[in-house]
Amino acid sequence: MRTLLTALFVVAMAVPVNAQDNELLMRVDKAIYSQMQRFPSSTLRDIYKNFFHDYFGVAHMIGDTAQVRQHIVDELSAADTLDAAYYEPCGYNNNFYRVNLSALRDGLITLDELVNAFMSSLPYSRIQMDAQWTTEWSMIESRVHIHFPHIKGYAADSQFISDNLSRGIYVMHHSEEYSRAYHPHYRVVYKEVFLDSLLPRLLK
């Protein structure tokens, strides 16, 4: 599967595009292919969520420090499976990283470190939806449609996302397929905070 996706990516990049947009499209396509390599059960909603986190960060999960801490404790205690990689970059700009709670369970980072990293990421997050995101997503989805038009439920998810965005609803959940396959339990952290305070611990 990985070999096939890599070959398709190389072929896709051979298609001529406007020189000004080439670098951007390559980064978007690379992020899409990376998602489908790591998580082949992803639906369009899951791809949306990946790029959404890159653009918006953690603003949709705002709470005070005590609430953030308690939510992590509760989620960790309730999680049946934590088998994802300790971290992964979001989207094509990698503005934010997802930090899996398995890193906390395995003692690589502490609860205080994760909470502090999460709270420190809030100033770098976007709170309100804007027209730029709608345009951004339209471009991203057009690339998904070129490379992975047969993703399960694509048409229905595309309409669902479009309808939600038109109503100003931009926060969406992982699909049931993704949740069953990968058991996502993570927190989103701004890249500079992640690189400075968490990555050194995760690489030990």
C-alpha cells in the first residue's frame, strides 16, 4: 500500500501546474498522501480535521487550566487503546502537532508538561472561522478529489462539510471508521511550543 501511494504521488507531481502554485500544491499533496499512508481508513472528514488543526490550532477546545487538566485525566483513564505514534504534524504548514496521550501514559512527558504546552498554544490559535478557511479547504478538497476520489463516503462527507461551513460550523469530529481503527486520543500543540518543550522528551 505504501509503495503504491508513493508511486501515485510521484506521478501526480509530474502533472504541469502554474509555477507560482507548484510548491504549495506539492506540500498539500504530500500532506494528503502522508495521512492516507499512516491512516488508510481516513475519510474526507478525517482529512478535513487534520488540515483544520493546522489552520485553527486548539481554539475550539478552550477551557481554563483546571478543566483542560481534568479532561486529559478523564480521557486517559477511559481510553481502551492508545497505540498511535507519540506525535504527528498537522496539515501542510505543520503549524501544530498532535501529541498522543500514549506519551503521557508511557511516562515520556508529564501531565503538567502537556497541560502547559496546550495552554501555551492558545495564543497562536484562531478562534473565529473566516472566509479564508473556506477558500483554503476548497483548494485542499480539490486535491483530495484528484488523488483519492474513491474514499469511502466521499460525496456525502463533501456535502456535509460544505453545508456545515455555509452555516458557520467549522469544528467536526473524526469519522466512526477512523475512531474504530486508530483510537485517536491527543492534544494539539503549537509547533514552536512542541519543538521546544515536548519533542526533546519524546526523543529520549
